Amino acid sequence: MKTVVFHYSGTGNSLWSARVLAAKLDGAALRPLKGADVLAAGGADAVGFVFPVHMWGVPGPVKEFVERLALRPETYIFALAVNAGQVARTLIQLGEILAQRGLTLAAGYDIVLPSNYIPWGGPGPLEKRQARIEAARAKIAAAAEVIAAGERGPVEAGPWWQRLVFTALYRLSYNQVPRMDKDFWCDERCDSCGVCARVCPAANIELKKGRPEWRHHCEQCLACIQWCPREAIQFGKKTPATERYHHPEITLNDMLP
Ligand SMILES: Cc1cc2nc3c(=O)[nH]c(=O)nc-3n(C[C@H](O)[C@H](O)[C@H](O)COP(=O)(O)O)c2cc1C
């Protein structure tokens, strides 16, 4: 069986999850979803999407990719929605996007890892983060058995109140995302290294006089703030005092295109 796993990731949690999964699926190819063309699945028998939950739903770039990727009706499709504890309706939404094309989400798993949403705080205590990583590793291994067998699995979702309240918030926020970069700023620690511009999957950052400027087509993945080697990038007021996060087994080099 030819399997392709597409991934999208701001701080490495989804990339790590995709790697753990692909390693358990014999000969699966891993591909970044950004920049992949419509034929990138190359007629694979099984196709997976591994991505972070953003604002209780499917991030815009993932939605657009799933809507245009060439897939056959019989393709076995699976997904991991990587999140910080509130998957809400994300995988149901992905199933609906596929269903509009006559395709089926055969299995969708809720994978909880440390939070990278720095505007709301840091990633939490180290032991708790490590516990989440180990639980995720075990859950992905169990999911891989279902996926490798080509079986129907669950399409996991959060409790009813998450699905109700947060789905409304997702709909309200979705179109605002590109301009949410107006709250980024950069402090005096910036040494013009340009990592922010290189790691941005949306090519949304330009260096002007050596300082980053955000161009309002942001995807809110938070790669710029989380990967800045000097912690010079800030978002709003709280981040100067907040710990940065990226997955401990993923390096900046892994993230660069
Ligand atoms: C803009 C944004 C919105 C987020 N919204 C949610 C959310 O609705 N529910 C949740 O559990 N986690 C949310 N998170 C946290 C991420 O989904 C989580 O940390 C994920 O593991 C990050 O994966 P990545 O490192 O592959 O980008 C959000 C993160 C960002 C940047």
C-alpha cells in the first residue's frame, strides 16, 4: 500500500506526530503540505493529514489544501488533529470538507501535546509536557495499527459544549486570522538574523532595516515568536515574561523549507 502523510506545523508538535506515525506505517512518505501541488498524493492508496488545531477548527492552509488535493474516491484517508486539549469539532469539520468532495475520513485522532498558544500563556510544567508527549506517542502507535490495516476508526471530537460554543468562535475568527499579526512586535534583542522570515510558512515577514515586519497574510502558526533564537519577538503585552515552546525533538532546521 502506498501511503503519503502530509503535515503542517508551527512549533513541531504536528511534525513530530507525523514522523512517529509514518515510522509505524511501512514505507510511508512524509510531505510538507505547504507548497505541495494538487498532484502531491501521486495516486497513493492511503493519505493522511497531520496538523494543529487552530481556534477550535482546521487551519486555513490545511482546509485549502484538503479542498484541492487530487484524491480518488477509494483513497483511505486518515488524520491526526494535534492540539492542547480542545479538539472541539475539528475532525468532524475535516470529514465534512472531504464529504463535500465525495471522500471519507476513515479515521481521525485527537492528539494532545503541549500548548504553543503563547498569547494565553506558556507550555506548562516540564513533567506535564513530557507526560503528554509519552501519552501521544502511545496513542499514535495504537492509531497506526488501525491505519496500517486500512480499517475504519473513530472520528474523535470534544464534548458537546466545545463543539457548540467553540465552533461558533472558529467561524467568527476564521477571516480575521491574516490580520491577527498586528499584535506582533520585536524588542531590542533582535539581531536581524532573519530566522522569523525563514521559518514563516506564509512568507508573511519581511526584514525592513533589519527588523521584522508582518505583512497581514499571517496564518497564526506562531513559528516566528516561538523559534526566534533571541526571544525578541513578542505578541501583545504578556509574552516578554512567558516561556517559549517548540517540540523538544524537533529542531529549527527540521522546520525550514
Ligand atoms: C492560533 C492558534 C490557535 C490554537 N487553538 C487551539 C484550540 O482551539 N484548541 C487546542 O486544543 N489547541 C489550540 N492551539 C494549540 C495548538 O493546537 C497545539 O499547541 C499544537 O500542538 C501545536 O502544533 P504545532 O506545533 O504542530 O503547530 C492553538 C494554537 C494556535 C497557534
